[in-house]
Amino acid sequence: MGIKGFACSAALLALFCTTPVFANKATDTLVYASDSEPENISPYHNDLREGVVLARLAWDNLIYRDPDTGEYKPMLAQSWKQVDDTTLDFTLRQDVKFHDGTPMTADDVVFTLNWVVSPDSKVVTVQNVDWIASAEKLGDYQVRLHMKKPFPPALEYLSNAVPIFPKAYFEKVGLAGFAKQPIGTGPYKVVSVTPGVGVTMVRNDDYFKESPQGPAHIKNLQFRVIPDAETRTAELMTGGVDWIWRVAPDQAEQLKAMPNLSVVSGATMRIGFLILDARGTSSDNSPMKNLKVRQAINYAINREALASQLVGGESKPLQVACYPAQFGCDTSVATQYNYDPAKAKELLKEAGYPQGFETEIYAYRDRDYAEAIIGNLRAVGINAKLRYLKYAALRDQQRGGHVPMSFQAWGSFSILDTSASAGTWFKGNPDDNIKDPDVQKWLQTADNALDPQVRKENYSKALKRISEQAYWAPLFNYSLNYAFNQDLQFKPYPDELPRFVLSRWK
């Protein structure tokens, strides 16, 4: 888990401890690095966390949720009004410009909202917009949004996952051109997008003054793709980058001893889980079709050890298919699959697999977590072989029904509502491999009910069924370790959105 030679070489540690980090404060350039990159920088055409981060830098939403208070504040929309159960009216700001200098008007908002719900858009993040029916222009700065049905969390989605695109520019260049040279209204302009390398951004000095998040403080921002954790850490130590995250607990402890670096940790609403092929679409005789096999897998996983020893920080074991702080996430209805290898073996025997079986487990991130899970499974006789893919490839295989078991992580696009967690994976959306009609019905009712109690009751029913049928093996919520240049002022938030707009040099 640690850097090769890092923990065992006192000489190397001494070298780094006496060598100053070459901060980019002098050039007013913040370089941040991560292990993955979105397949398309368009926020609607990737569902990777790195893409969510970029979206908040280059684009704005109609509404802003204050990360400290939770209050909804005007952003691109100056104000809004609930006309009836399925209609929202927005009055837009008149001082907002896209990065090419063109003003943002109702035409751009109406275009975006209507385009993302059309089949031609090929939106990946369908779950974030499939509640929208259409939008219409009431005036140059007046927009009416129609919902398919009542959707109580509409403001939550509009503040997190529905950024506004420039109509004229997008229609001119198309999705392919937009991915190469995107334009938004956000606090940073995208200068270049280089697949496999990263994204270069510069502060938008024409950013509208009334933005609730304010203008960016740091002039230049660079996102670098560095897949290898050891390389990322080494780059931080030698000044090649200023900020990294997902630092392993042992590395975090080592980095805390180094001058000119800061290390902070915090719980996030991202959850880790196994998706199990309950319908058996991955093969003709998939063991995953058997409920007792799926239950055995749940009992075989040492969630407590994964959370406390591997993830570390504020990670907690998880038994339910949502993040506990989300509205409607009822943890009390979950079956408690406590770590019990003996029970797992007995269930496998009852299912007709006394000697266990071989299978594949797919993953796209956190290889060490996946390998620890494999160790738990092998201990009860399930010989799981790892297939490690890029996220887009795994997503396509999963949606195609070709995956017997996969280790995945989901941050709900930072939306504090169970519709964004269980609703994404079990409501008949493209990511729903289970297709349980009762679960779909309960989730749909919960999403559209105006009565909060009705919403909670139906989410509880769905979550209970998911747990009883062991469609998933929920594992833990993530706790992230962030390591960064000590000259950087940075504050982490539970929604797993590093707000570089709010960061500044000390």
C-alpha cells in the first residue's frame, strides 16, 4: 500500500524532509492530481467523480446549495417560484456571460433542459434529468420548467447536477467539439483538454459578481491524470503537484511528518458496494442467481476491517444501499450481514456449492480494496479473479449484463436524497441490473410523492427488499485523506467536492 521504499528507507524520508517542496504559489498555479479521468468532459456524458469536480469549475447550475449551511441560494437563476406540483418558474440573472463573452439567456437554459432529456443527447447521467419533461421560454430571462410528475428533490438536483450549456456554441460544434473545447459560465475557463494527461484551466475574470460562491482566488488550475498512487505521492513530495486525494492511511501517516505538506481527512457520502448478478445474465449457470449464494457473499465480507483498517479515517461499515445522511435512507430496515465466514460456508453448502466456485469480480478503482474483498471471498471457497478496467468499460459491461460481481463506488453526485443512490441503481435506469418491479414501484412512488412520510415509507420498503434479497453487498462509506501543499488553504466537505474555487494561497 505504501510508496516503494518510502516506509523502509530512512534515507529517502530524510531527503524529502530536508528538501523544500517547489510550490506553485509563485506562479499562482494550483496543480491537482487524481487517478482517473472522465471519458468526456461534458458533465452530462460522464459519471466519474473527477468529471463532477470539473463540472463545478467550468459550469454553473441554476441554484446553489451552500456547503456549510445547506441553504439553497440563487445562482444562474435570480429567483424561482413553484407554480404547481409539476411546474417551476425561474427568473434568470442578466449579468452572466459564457466564457466566449456571449450573454446567458433563457434560450440557453431552455435548450439545455430540453436537449438533455432528448434521446439524441445520449446523456450518461440519465438519472439526474429523467424527472424533467420539458422547458419553455417565457421571456428573454424567464424560463418555465415542466416536470413529468411531482418531484420533491427538484431543487437539490438543480443545485448539483444540471449545469447550463451555451445553445449557439454547442449547436455549432456538436458534442465532439464541445468535449475538446468546452464553454460554460463557471469560475474557471477550460484552456485545453488532453486525454490521458489532464485539463488546463484559467480563472474566469469576467465571472458574475453576484455568484454565491464568489470568484476564484487562484489564477491557474491544472488537473493531471496520474493513475499510479505511488507516482502521485512522489509528485506531491517533490513539488510536481500541489494536491492529491485518496491517499492510503499508511501513506497519510508518513506524509504528516513532512514539512511543507498538510494532511487532512474527512468522511464522505461516497459508498462502496458489490453488485451481484441476481438475474444471472452474466452466464447460463451463474451462482449469483441463488439467494443463498448472495447472502453467503454478504456474510463473507469483513466490513468492519475494510472500514477501519483499509479505508481508515471516518469510514463506517454499511449495510444499506444508500448513504445514511440522505433523505429516506432508513438503515433500520437492512438485514445485518455481520462478518460470519462459517455461516457463509454453510449457505454455500445449502446452495449446492460445498467446495465453493470460481467467478470474476470487476473493479475500476481502489485495487487494494478489491483485493481485500477477494481475500475474504476465497476464505469461504469463492475463488474470485479480478478484472480491472477503466470505469467507462466496466459501466458498459455492467449495463450489458455481462458482469457476475463488481466492486463499485458511488457518490450520488453529492445529492442528499436516496433517489440519487438506490434510485440510480434500482429504478429501471440503465444501471439497474436487478429489475425488481416492486423495488422500482416503491422507488418511483418515493421519488414523486409530495408527502415526506410517504416518501420515507416507500424508500424503506425498497431498501428492505434490496437487503433481504442481497442484490448488493453494501460495504462502507468512504473517508478520504487529502494531502496538499502547506501554502494552500483547503477545506474538505462530506459531499466529496474539492472546492478549489474557495481555495487560496496563504
